[in-house]
Amino acid sequence: MKNIIKYPAQNTWKAFLQRPALEKKDLRNTVQEIFLKVRNEGDSALKEFSDKFDQVNIENLLVSKEELEFAINEVSEELKTAINQATENIYKFHVAQKGSTEEIETTEGVVCWRESRAIEKVGLYIPGGTAPLFSTVLMLAVPAEIAGCKEVILCTPPQKDGSINPAILYTAQLCGITKIFKVGGAQAIAALTFGTESIPEVDKIFGPGNQYVTQAKQLAMEFNVAIDLPAGPSEVLVIADQSANPIFCAADLLSQAEHGSDSQVIFISTDEIIFNETLKEIEKQLAELPRNEIAKSALDNSRFILLKSVDEALEMSNFYAPEHLILSVENPRSYISKITNAGSIFLGNYTPESAGDYASGTNHTLPTNGFAKNYSGVSLDSFVKKITIQEITKIGLKNIGKTIEVMAEAEGLNAHKNAVSLRLKSLENGI
């Protein structure tokens, strides 16, 4: 196994914890050209790009009712049951995030509060490719529905026969989405940004994708369209002490490695026996995986580190800021307060990361590439705006008026001061 590091000094961490570098040569220029063409030519550009990038000739971008009905019959009852259970759990977790409105009287006569308003039009991007992520439909569409978004648009790349994976269509219908378009890549993000003859423009774009999609989402922000969060390749960091199960640790590491060749997994152990047994188990399980070539390539980007204590491992984890953090240690809850940077945390030997990916209820759309230091994962809050409201009575204005006048005058903003002074004078005159 490559990249085995034992008891490294802290001043070396930055060097060996580098993420895989994305190939960015001409990436932005390529995406800009796609944006320009979609903006100018609309649907015809989308069809041209589908032919060029996906080798698919698409006549109608919108998925028809007949295709939706056909998809329902194509999905097995076993998978439908699984999707339905996952939906229930995701709904329970996200609906509980609805906060109640509380009015705060900051000074007598001065009342302030916040109210939520749904983002009206949202676009969901669902990757197809080698792993059609119908689970991501749930992670994005369920909170959008709870938030009350008026229009939810879904874009996903077509398969080689021009169809959409039935599980994606079934899941979308289950969440009440009927506007589903056969378009992928940076061109889908461009369509959601500008709108075309078929696809409406949106206010915010959600969903993962390859480096072209990621670059496209960043470019969308330059045209006043918000995005959920910066995204990159999947990653997991596992911390294991003497109580860990090497079989489970290896399985968790490989579950992320199989996402893509640019994924990264970090294994940190404080026990050399567990460390060595996990490395052996990775080799054993890897040979049995259908996507073992992808996972093997990802392991080349990965790190296997032996440290002296769980506290030191947590310090390294906070420095790295992983998308997923698994604590395969004794009394994992006792360490939660020491974790400052992580997208989502999984506690103990029986909490696999894949539970969060599918069915436990938490959201799997999480910050990667170190953005867990300053971004949260997708939640109900991602689909709403918070509007502050205030109401001031005559007494309230008398109580804070002088403060406003003094501060406005000190900043040289006399019109600000005047807006208060005129009202106070009116109150003094009994008007």
C-alpha cells in the first residue's frame, strides 16, 4: 500500500494532506464558451452538446409523461420500498429544522424578528454517468419541498439510448418533481443560469458533478445565480483506535474510493495492529469490488497515517476538514466537542458513512476540498432566505433615537441622522 506515514511531525502535515489537484488548464475557458453558446442559442446548443459530449441525439429535452409512467414500472418493488423508507427518514430530519419565529424586544418599543421565505425557483443537478445518483434527488428535492419552493427544475444527463435512469425518474416523481430535463454537464448549469426555450432560469443551483459542473456552478454566481456550496471529489477520514474493527474501517474507506479516481480517503489509527490489519483488509476487499479499478486509482491519492493519540488524530482531522469523518473509537461522543471542521460525523463501529449517503436522514450534499472549514452541508436553510423585520413604536424611537443620531453624525451620514431627527421633532411637537 502506498502513502503510509508513521508519526509525522505537525509541520509536515500540510505537505502530505494535499488534495488531488484538478486539471484546470483551459477549464474555465471551455466552460465560458459553453455558457456563451447556451446563452445565445438556447435549446439547439444543448442538443449539440449532448451529441458532442454524451453521443446522444436528443429531440425533446423535457422528459415526457409516458417516460415517467414507464419508469415507475421499471423500478423493482424492493428498490421502491428502500427509496420510500429513505424518503421518510430524510423528511423527518429536515422538517425538524423548521424554526419558530420569535420576536425580540431589544429595547422597550423596539421589536425585531426573522421570517423564512422559500427561494422561489431552484435547479437540481443530478449526475448520471457511471453512477446515477438517484439518492441525491432525495437529498435536494425533499428539503426543497419542505421549504415550499414554487418551482423545482431537475437536470440530469441522458443515458446512451437517450433515456433517463428509471430510479432517478421514480425518485423525482415521488418528491413531486415533474420538470425533468435530459441535459448534463456544464451546459445544464448554463441552461439553469440563463434559461432556454425549454428550461426555466432559476435563482439557485444545487447538486454535485465533475470538474466541469463545479466550474460551471462557480461561473453561474457571476450571473447572480446562487449555488449550494463549492464541491469537489468525495472524501472520508477515518480515525481508529484499538477498539476499531479493521473490516469495517476498510469497507468505509473503499466506499468513498469507489466514487471516482479523484476521490481521497484518509485513514488515521492510534493502534499499529489495527492499522496493519486494515491495510490488509483493504487489499482483500478491493479485489472483490466491481469498481475496483476506480477505487485502486483513488487509493493512490490517499493517506494511511499512524499517530500517537486520538486527540492528535482529531487535530489532524480539523486541519484537513474532511467531507465525512468516521470516529471508530471508544466513547466517540466524548470527542464531538473537539471537532471543529467536518461536513458530517459518523460515530462508532456501526455507523457507516453510506448510511448518511442514503437513508439515515442527514443530507449527503456536503462541503469537500477543505470547505468544511467555512461551509455547512445542504439543509432546509439552503432552500430559504431569512428576512429580518423590525417595528418601532413612538416610545421605541425616543429610546434609541439619540444613539442613531450620534452614530450617523460620526460617520458623516447626515441624511441618516435626519431620518431620525425629523421624527423625533414631530413627536416633540405632538404631531
